[in-house]
Amino acid sequence: MQLKSLPFLSRLLVIPLAISLSTPVFAQTTHPEDAAFVAAREAFVKGERNKFARAASELSSHPLLPWVDYFRLSQRLEDGSDSGMAEFVDRHNGTYLGEKARGDWLKWLMRQEDWSAARVQFAHMERPDAEAQCRGLDIRLRLGEVEAMEEIPALLSSEAPLAEACRPPLERLARSGALPNERLWERLRRQLALGKLKEARTLASWLPTAEAPAWRTIEAIDNHPARYLAKLPERFADSRSGREQALFAVLRMARTDVRVAASRWVDIEASYPAVERGAGWGWLAYRAAIAHQATANDWFDQAGKLGGTLDEEQRAWRVRSALRNEDWPRVLRAIAAMPSLQATQPEWLYWQGRAHSALGQRDVALALFQRIAGQASFYGILASEALGKFDSPPAKAAPISETELTAAQANPGLVRGLALIRTGMRIDGIREWNWPLARLSDRELLAAAELARREAVIDRAINTADRTRAEHDFSLRYPTPFYSQVEPHVRNVGLDPAWVYGLMRQESRFIMDAKSSAGAKGLMQLMPATAKWVAKKIGMADYHPTKVTDMDTNVALGTHYMKMVMDSLDNHPVLASAAYNAGPGRARKWRGERPLEGAIYAETIPFNETRDYVKKVLANAVHYAALMGTTQPTLTQRLGTVRPRGFSDGTAEDLP
């Protein structure tokens, strides 16, 4: 059922007065020494040591005094001394700041080539990130720890980009001939297939000189793959580099036209060993799947028959391709071929259940739905609805007591996190805040979330309340800040407030001055060009680009744009949500040739970010609707059916 045809749409804006939707927004507590800390930090960053010393001398009671000590120790490391570092990391052990300082010390010890001391510090790291893990690998290899070599195949097989710190030890192993060449070739093929040429060039340099492809040839293939294939030497397949270069040309062509690329692959694949043929079909199937071409299903099967190994993303798209065609037996086979860790993820448990249900195996389906029902996620909600259980907020935890709040206010990591955010160090502030959360009980998490709410750091309140396991407060997870300012704009354009808040929560977490890496700004994350276009369209005479982060301006432009997108895309919230993130033209293009279930449309969005975004926005909307207490569509109803490509496209192509 299309959302626009549901009879309760006319009631979406009716909010019971008995339920308070506005979240009181407190001003974040300031400290009289904030300005001195900011001055000290800026002087430290600029290397102005005299200014740093003067500003630091003005600090006596600021919660970020340990950070000033950290800045001093960093200066000593620059000067070649680690004096005081051992005492500092011991004093702050178990905190983000302590881990950060230990990581800096680890790098310093490695520069001094003090491998034994570096090994000790790495062993004490509590949560080493990818860079630190690679430093630890480097240290252990230098100390001759044989078991460290056992990690190399898994590192090369990982789908994550190689951390910069991984490159020195891998390069040394390559020079000594100790890298597993087959894993290296497989990783190189993957990076080339995905167009990640920077890492691919590094990988190619690690191959034995006699085997490595000439990088000029790789660049020529990237620019003109068809030309390379047209002049393919007769005995190109005699060497591994010759075969991989030709396969790269095929896969490079597939980015533009996968059918033409597949035809060219058929012409040359007989020259390849079966496993390499399977790898080629696996990549062609992946390209066909993200282009929503039905031939992907047969090509995935062909890859399997030839012994080709699919990576995690390819296995996921094998399922999605089968879903797109509602080929339920194939869905089950594709999920069965996944490793258990992947197959038991909520999305694949749900689609297993749907497949069994479609095939008449109702009891099996219900058992699968039961495994994820009750989770607040997109598929948890859908599984609950499949069991006949409809969303309502869980019982609200008892209010946080003043004693519990006082304990949260005494947590050094939480206090420093808030202070860092307040003084402009948001990234480090988030890390400081998040570090102690793993050790907190549900009650302590809720107290921390309430502290963040009172300090007007709404994104941390949401993030922290989201972590509870048994006791919940959905008013902290799904707050409605600025409601008195937002609601008139929502009412003016006739949108569903639950959807608007669901989108804002996902876009900015209600950070007023949020700015994305792409340049989107404000609560509703508007791109400058889009904001300018909408302002002109609605006749906002006093608009200026500097006003885009002004809340009233941002919400006015954002809600008008949401309405335009909704009107232009069949009044469908799934399409409109996809369009808000990836653009109306793409949302329209991703429709099928026939009617498509909204959940399948969402799951088969080619962009990972947009796919995740749409699921979260729609799940958020369901939770907001439940909290608002109005008669609302279920998630299944919101998803509805997406009509075929070309149907009622309206002005989708005209919108930015």
C-alpha cells in the first residue's frame, strides 16, 4: 500500500497535548578558565611554546588540565625525551587520554628503535585501533615473534583499507620474499576492481619483480580498457601479470557497461585457470547486481561452480540480487553459502524468514523472526511486525536519581568529553566520552545520557541511551529538541513530524552547526547549492549562505525540500529518504521494472551509506511516531510498494 493512500495521513500532525514532545535544552555549563584552555591548545597546535606556557599558567582548576599535561609531554617527545610519560600513562590508565598518550609514546619508542620497550607499551594498550595494531605487528616481527607471521594472510584478506602503519612491515616482508603471493594477488585484484589504485600501486610494488605488472600498463588500462583488450597479445595468459591485467581491463569496462564487459570476458576466459575464471565471474556478478541486472544471479552461480571465492560484499549482493527478483529459493541458497557470522546478521536472518514464509514454511520463518524481534533496528521492527507485534516504546526506566547523576558528573572521562566538545575539540571529546561507556551498567548509561541532555550535547545523549541492554529511555534515544520552532515549519508544508525528526536525527543528531565532509550544514544537513535553490524557489528574500546554519532558516529550507522531494517521488517516504541522501535522480533510477516491495528497494540501494541511511531514517520515524502517540503507519506500511521506474516521476529530475 502506498503511504499517500493511507487514511490516517490526515492525522499525522495531531499531537496529544498530554505528551510533551519538547526536550528542554539546557545551556552547556561553561568554566571560567575555558578561554585560557583554548588559548593553550591553539598555541600548542601552532608550536608557539611561550604563548602555550603563559596560557597554561592561567589554568588551575579546569577539568582539561590533564590535556594540558599531555600537550607538555608531547612537546618533550618532540624534543627527544619521554620523561614523565610512564607516570602519565599509569595515572590515566583505562581512559581515552591515557590510551592516546600511550599510543604517542609507542610511536616515539619505535622511532628510537627500542623494540622491547615498545612491545611492553603495545601489550598495555586496551583498545588499539588499526594503526596501533599494525605497529604492534611491526614490533613483534622485529622481535622475531614467529606467531606474528600467522596474522599476515588475514591482514591481506581483510576488506578494510590497509592502515598506513601496516605498510612498513609488509614492505620488509615483501623484500625478503615472505609475503604470501596468492593473497597479495587476490588483494591487488580486489583493489583494482574497486578502482582503489593508490593502494593497488603499493601492492603491485610488493610482488616479485618478475611477476609484478608494469604500473604504466595499469594506468593505460584504467584510461582505455577496451583499447588494451583489442590489442591483447596472443600469449597474454602465459604469465600471472598478463592474466590479471586483462581481467582488470574487463572489470574496468564493467564499471561502464557490465554486459559488454561480460561478453569480452567470455572471449578470453578459457585462457584462465578455473579459480581465476570464478573470480572474474564473481566481480562481474557484483557489478551486475549493484546495477540491478538480473544476469547477476546466474553469474554468481557460475562463479561458485568454478570455485571462485566471494568476499563479504559480493556475498551480500548475491542475496540482494536474488531479492530483487523475489527468487526465494535462490535467496536461501545465497544466505546458506555465507559464513555463519555473516548469515546470522539481522538483515539475513530476516530475509531467511521471509524466504521460508514465501515458500510456505511458516514455522521456520517465525522462529527466525523471533531471533531478532524486539530489537530497535530496521529489521528488528520488521521481524516484530511479521510476528504481529507492533512498535511501542519499551517500559521507561525509573527516573535517574540525583545520586546517579552526581556519579556521572564525577566520571573523569565524561567530564572531559563534555569540556572538550564545549571548547571546540569535538572529535576528541566524543572519544573521551565514549571510552568509559563500555564499562557502565544500564543505569549508569542512562545517568550519563541525562547528563549529556542537560548539558545540551544531544548527540551524546542519543548515542549513550542507545547502548542500554535491559533498561531503556526512548525519550533520550529519540528526543525532539527545538520542537516549538520545528513544528510550525513541518505543519506548514504538511509533512509527517515523525519522519522529519527521524531524518534530522540521522542527518545531524541535532548538532546545530554540524558540517559534513561534503559541505552539508546544519540540523538538516543542506548542501549550499541546494539551500540556495530552495530559498529561491520558495521566495526567501533575505536568504544568505551564511544563514544556512541558522536553525529557523535551515529547518524552513530543509522541510520545504523534503516536501518537494516527496511530491516529486510518488509521495513515497522510502524514495524521498533515499533522494534526500543521494539525490532524486538516483532514487528514481533505483526503482525496478515492476512494482517492488519497499523493504527490497531499501536493501538493494547500491550505495552503502544511502542504504544504511534509509533504513535508519524509517526506523527512527516509527519510534518517533510511537513516542508521539498518534495513529501511525507501521514500518511495513511505510515501506509499502515502490512503483515501477518511470511511473509518476513528477519533477524528480529537476530537483538538486
